[in-house]
Amino acid sequence: MGITLLYPTEEKEQDIDLNASLSLDIIAIHGLGGNPMATWTDPKSQKLWLRDLLPHDIPRARIMTFGYDATPAFENSVAGVEDHARDLLRCLRERRERVKEINRPIIFIGHSLGGIVIKQALIISSNSPDYIPLCKSTIGTLFFGTPHRGSALASHGARLARIPTALALKPASQLLLTLSQDSLQLNELMEKYKQLMDERPYDVVSFYETKAMTGFRKPVVTKESAILSSPSKICHWETPIPVPANHRAICWFSSSKNDTYQTAMRRIQRIRQDRTTAQVKNEYYTLPHMVNSHFTGRNDIRRRLNDSLLPEIYGGEREQSRFVLYGLGGSGKTQICLKFAQDYRDRFWGVFWIDASSTLTVDESFFSIARACKISPHMESVKEFLSQKEHWLLIIDNADDPEIDISKFFPRGTKGTMLITTRNPDFEKHATVGSYHVDQMEPEDAVALLLKTSALEKMEDNQEMKSARTVTAEKVVETLGYLAIAIIQAGAVIRQRTVSLNGFCELYSKQKKELLESGRPDSSIDDNRSVYTTWEISLRMIEKIGEKHSHLALELLRHFAFMHFTGICESIFEQACNNIKVVMENMEYQTTPLVEMMPSGWDQLLMGQALRLLASFSLVTIDDYGIISMHPLVHQWTRDRMSVNERDQTWKTVVRTMSMSSNFDGGVVQRRARKILLPHIDACLSEGDDRLFVDGIDLLHRLHAAVVFGQAYRENKRPGTLDFTQKTFQGIERHFPPGNMYHFCIMRGLAEDLERLGRYVESVKIREKVLQILRKYFESPDSILQNTTLCALTYTYIEKHQEAIEMCEGAMAEFSDVLGEDNITMIESLEMIGMIKGVMSRPKEAQKDLEKAWNLRKKKFGDGIGSIEISPSGMLAEVYIALKQPKKARMVYELHINLAKEIYGPNDLGTVKAIARMEDLVVWKPYRTVRFARRRAKGIASIEEATREYRNHKGETSVLALECMEALAWDYYISGWHEKGILLQEEVVRRSVQQWGKESSTSTRAVSTLKRMRMWLAIRNVCYWWVPKSLLDKARLRI
């Protein structure tokens, strides 16, 4: 079998640079009846921890497994432990023939018999000239359930194995004989190994099992056998560790959080650090600041730095070790460097500091290093001096200015370690051993830092007061976006009694800048910049560039201030730029700075340069999909730094930009665009939507925006949309005549909002009025036919089904010659006729019309956008159900659901209702009761998420929202949460009656559902009166 390479892969190992960067070999050997892969793989999660977990925690290590024939009985081989040990040495030597590999440190890991093979191999190598480098390179061994003194079960197994081997005329199993209790070979091997360890000791970790395998009374390998040292004698090189697992599961780890895995991983880290890290005398330490005494957390980053930067005795590196910390100003990069330098000062001959804020500070820093080292006070002299030394650490801090090439500060050669801090993620290119994006702190660390800096951590209070203080601190750090420097400044103002911990959030909401400015950090710790000042420096650097892309970058930053701080898409600005130019050609429309900077149309190159400039200072981040985001505190700062007039003008510009990024088209592409806009509309209107309707010279632009924003709210079924639409309608009625396009659009939207709330009579009147306006002012067959179709839909809600069909058929006949059969509005009218026939329980006729429309769409659009529509596809599925064609119904519903997810998302009301309806297609049978209930329980989380906003909304509730709430009530009920389901259904009944009265069809259906729930609960209580309630509660499905 030989050696199998787990990390890096065989292909990547051929990379000379990668191979040279490796500084440790880890090789695992399985036990009796084991396998080089399965022994180390958790059967449930299928995690092979040596491959899937260990490389992340032990960087720059080559990880391998060794396989051999370890079948306990019936095997064809008579090979014993010594044969397998020699084979291990041979394979390992062949894997370590390169110059950089021969002396690379080795850590062995052995399970059961694998540990015996390791000991035998090390004893052989210690006396063999060919293999002695392997023995000398060994720095540690981890034994998992290794029977150093044999196993009683192996003795029993050896006796049983003699029967079949004798019958087959085969020799006895050498491996079982070796592992037998009181085996002379094992005792002799153990004594030789102890003698080897006395001569050349290294760390040994012995994990022993504490649980027996199924069918056995005691562990396969007892504690006494799993530990090399005797109980009466203390062994300084061995650490015994108990594991709450049986012999087989002792080395199965499903995740990196497993306690035994954590212990094993930390032991490997410690062995590596103790045995390979160089110990030197520190002679120079020129850091200008001390680490903040309140430094807290950052364990992940510090662990990465330790693994990547601490100098090693084994010189496997081919190039200088350089690590880059990048991130937003104030995120704590400098403090992390100071902490690393302080903790590991004695691991470096010299620790030096360069302030790369400007060329002047760079020169001053090199001069300070030269003076300390007593060499010529020039940069080149310092670089030459360092290039001839080993084990030095050079920290280059504040490398933010894109005009400064920091690579010219690097000493030549491959020696030394460098740690660079920057706001520019592009500087990752300078890293040779790793980089890290320093972002917000972990919530627990942030709370601890706040309590430390505010001097509240050591207050002697009871547990209840401490818990309340922690909860309040959590709110404060969340408000500050978990940003280190802001938390330190907040702690300072609390410590100074400027404000209490409980009153911080309220005062911060009113006086953000003033509050943070008053809590500047001590100059002895860092410098005395406030968090806002830190970002102002970045902004001044951008202004200093003075080029077109820097001007655009500043304008974009102002735009972002009035949008949501996450999910900003470049497409918003591209569509706005293109649409504004088209509109300006046809009507008087005020331009925007974005358009003025791109007079020839959308300039992708210029936009990319501007965004990269902002990202280079970490003022924004851009993910792999091009989505832009900002830290919430930076987002607030960009708005706070503007004057009142500048804020007002920028807000109006952002409103115009967002409104022009979409048009009034109801197609799939534009609906997606408006879906993306939704959080940004909310952010823009966060201080109230009344500003859109205030009189002024730009009222036209704001009313246009109101129409677009209302359409986005409407399509995404946002509660309160009707109120917003009515405000827009009033504004448009005051300023535009009935025949105006805006008047027509807002009336259509108003009718749709009324329909969603079940106010169908009012909606019909508006639809009819819209048709009158269209026929009077617009001679557009498409528009007239489309709105006739919508009017017909509203007719169906008031039970005028035949009139609706006749209305559609009449309009189609009127415009068929002009539009043609494959016109999209003609197809939509045909779909409407089919849907109405479906409502009228005429499924065959409905099927004919809907399938015809479907085929026409396929012919027109192929498989692209437009080939399927949401409402008709849902009705077609219902028609198939009525015709008892469940397979077709499920197929269409799946297409319907996928389209809804694509346009509106998985938590949209329409999407979750369709999913719930598709689950209804599962035919219920008594023997499927539990399975049916489990399927329904799985969908509860998504329906809860979709209906949460509507359940908390105090105004009118849409019909669709109530239908989804009723579906959720049923799912609660079916899953065993009867009281919860009944309470929710009672809420549905209350809202239905309050909104439409007792006699409405919606209220009647809701009351009927509630009665059924109560009836079945009463029957259940009668049938199971003898079962304790606690047992019945346990029968609930987990949701």
C-alpha cells in the first residue's frame, strides 16, 4: 500500500516553491484491521481529519498516511511488525530525497498496532546509517490506543485465528501473536524504545480509551497498556491523556471543535514550536509604542501569526517571511503587531519598526534603526545590515499611501521576518507566508474590551447585575460595529463618567462624533487620533490624488452614505447612468455628478478604478461577486462629515440615481433590479418618506422616484405599501393631468395594492378608470390589452368570472390583427382566460388555454427569461391537480417555485406558499403520517421568516400574508404544536373578520380551519387522556 499524500495533493507537491515552504512532515499509521483512510475518517460526517481539518490548524505541514496489510486473520501475508516497520522507513526515505526534505522535522501518529510499527521503525533507524536521518528528524509521536504491553482481546483473537488458519494449512497471524498480552516481542520492543528515548528524548503523547466497544466489558487497550511509563515512575517525555471513546472511535473527529482533536492539534503545535523554533537573545527593540494594556482576544489572527512568522531551526524557507495585515483604519492592526512583538521579543535578535505613513516618517524610522544599531544613517545601510543577519522582525506600519512603494523598504535576500499593516488589500501581493483581513472583533472579545477599558470589569456586583451589564455592553459594541478603536474610545468616555454604560447608546444616537472625539486613546499606547480622524486621513489622501477616478471615488462614497451599507451593486449605477442619458434626450431632467463624469456613457474602467481606490483604503470592501459593502461606522461617518446643505443635495442625487436604475417595466429583469434596490430604498427613506413629496424645483424627479420605489415595495409584498402609494397618488394628482404617464402608472399601482388587501370593489373602479384614460389619451394596443387583462383579473375576485372572460376575449379579438398571436400581451390575456376557467372549475378548458400559452412562450423566448410566468404556472399546476395528474403538477410547481426564488427570493410570501402547496401533493396515508408531518415541519422556518414582518404589522394585512399565516398554523398543528397552531389561527380569524367582516369568504375559510383544529385536538385529548402531558409534548417534532 505504501504512503498516501493527503496534503498538499500530489500535483501541488510538485510545485518547488510550495514544497520548499513546508517545514514539517506528519505521517499517520493505522492499526490492526485498519485502513490508511478509514481509520482516520469519522463515519457519520465522513471527515478525514488529517486531510480536512489538520492543514488549516497546522500550516506548512506535509501530511501523509502509511498503509500496510493489517488483516488479523485469513491474510495471505506472514509479515510481522518488523517487516512493516522496514517498509515504512523505505517509503518515508523515498519521500524525503530532496535537499530541503532530508532534515525536515517529523511527527508520527499511530493508532493501535500502528504505534508498535512506529516504535520498531525508530529503533531500526537509530542503528541504520541509511535511516538515521529519519530518527534524528523525529520530534514527536502521538499514540492513539497503542497496546505497548499487549491486549487480552488480541490474545483471545490469536487463539480463535488458529482454527481457520490450521484448516487452511496457513501459518498463524504474526500480528495477533505480537499484540497478545505478555508478548515477549512487545516487552523487548518497549524496553528498547525507552532506552532510545532516554538517549534522545522528544515529546510523546499517549491517548488512551476509557470506553469499551459494544459487546465487551472493558476497553480493548487498557490504560496500563496504552501508557509507556509505569505508574510508579514519572516519565518527563510522555503525556498520558484519557479519551471518552472506544478503541475504534478514539481517532474519529467530526469537526475541529472536537475536544480530543483540539488536544491533539495543540500538542502538535506545541511540539513543533518547542522543537523547531529558534531561541535567540534579543539585542534590539525599537518599537515607538507599547501594546494597550487592555488588549483583548484576536486569537485567530495571533495564532496565524505564530504559525507563520516565528523563526524555526529547520530552514525550509526559500524566501523572506512576510505577513500582511490589512483592513479598515481603527480595526486594531497596529495593536496586533505590538502584541506579537511583545510576546515573542525573545524569539528575535532584533525587533524594528517603520512608520510608512509618509516618506518623511519612513526616513525617520530608518534613521532610528541605524542609530540603535550604530551603523550609517541611511536606508540602504540598514537594509544591507539586516540582509546579513538572521532572526529579525521588521514591522512596517500604516503602509496606506498608494503612492509609496513599500517593496523598496524590504531588506534583500531570504533572511528575516516582516509584518506589514495596511488599509490596502492589494498589498497582499507582498505576502510570502500569509495575509489576514482584520475586520470587526468577535462579539465576546468586543464586550470584554469595553468592560476593561471602561473599568467596569472588576466591579464587585452580584451575578444578576453582571449579566445585565454584559447585555448592555453587547448593545453598545453592536452599535459601534465591533470596531476596536471605537470600543476603546467608548470605554474611555464611560470611564471618565462622561456618560454611563446604560446611557451610551441613547447619547451616541444624538452626538456620535462629539462622543467619540472625547474618548481619544492615550498617546503612550498608540497615537491620539479618534476613529473619525483616522478615516479623514484616508479621505485627504484620496483628495490629494486629484484625478478623475479619485473625484468619482469621493462622489461614490457620498452616494453610499444614503444607501444600505451592504449589498451595493455596481449595476445600480450603470443602469442609472444609461437611463438618465436616454431620459435627458426626450425630456427636461436634471443630470447627476455620475453622468457628468461619464459624458460619453457608462465608463466601466473609470468605475473600476474609483472602487479600487476606495477599497485600497478599506473604506469599502468588494467580494468575489463584485458586491460592495462598508463598515456601519464608516457608513455613518461619511454622512456625519457632510454639511446640512451637502447632505440634502446628496440625498436628492441618490434618490434620482436609484429611481433611474429601473424603469416601469414589469419584466423579470427589471423586477430583479428593483429587488436589489429594496434595502437601499429603505435606507434612503429611513428618516421618513415625506421628503419625497415636498414642493420644490426637483419635485418631478422625486415623484418619479416615488413611483419606482412604490413598485419595488409592491412587487416584494411590503406591508404599508398602500399608504405610500396613496401619498404618491396625491402628489401626482396635484401636479400632473389625468393623461400623464405618471398618473396612469400610479393608478395601476393603487389598484394592485387594494387587491392585495382584499378591497376588490375599490380596485375594480380604479381599473375601469385606467382603461378609460388609456383609450382616451393613449392609442397603444399593448397597454390597452394589458390593462384589460388586469381588469379581468380583478373581476374574478368579485365573482364576475364570465364577464372577465368576455372582456379578455373581446380585447384579444380587437387587437389580434395588430399584435398577432405571439405578442406577449396576447399570450398574457390567453393565460388570464385559462386561469379564470381554472377558478371556475373548468380544468380541461383551462388546461388547453394555459398549455397553449406555455407553448407560445417557449416558442418566443426558448428557455430564457420570459419562457414561464409565475401566476399562470401556479394555476396550471392546480389544473393538473384537479385532473389528477400529480406528476405534471409537481413538475410545473418546481418550475414555478424556482422562478419565484430567482425573482423574489426563498422567503417571499408567494414562494413559501407555493412550496407549502407542493407539499400538499404528497398523498396522505395512515402509514405515512410521521413522514408527512416531518416534511411539513421542515418548511416551518421559511414560512416563519416570510410572515414575521406581516405578523408584527399593525395595519391591514394582505390576503396572501393571511393565507401563509394559515399554512404556518397548520404546519404547527401537524408537527404536534397544537396550542401554538390554534393561537396563530385565532389571530388569522381575528384579522380576517376585522378587515373584511364575518361574511367574507376569507373569514369563513379561516373560521372553518379553526373549528377543525379544535375538533381534532378534542378527539386527541379523549383518545390519549391516560398519557401524561410530558410524554405527549415529547412527541412533538423539532422545528
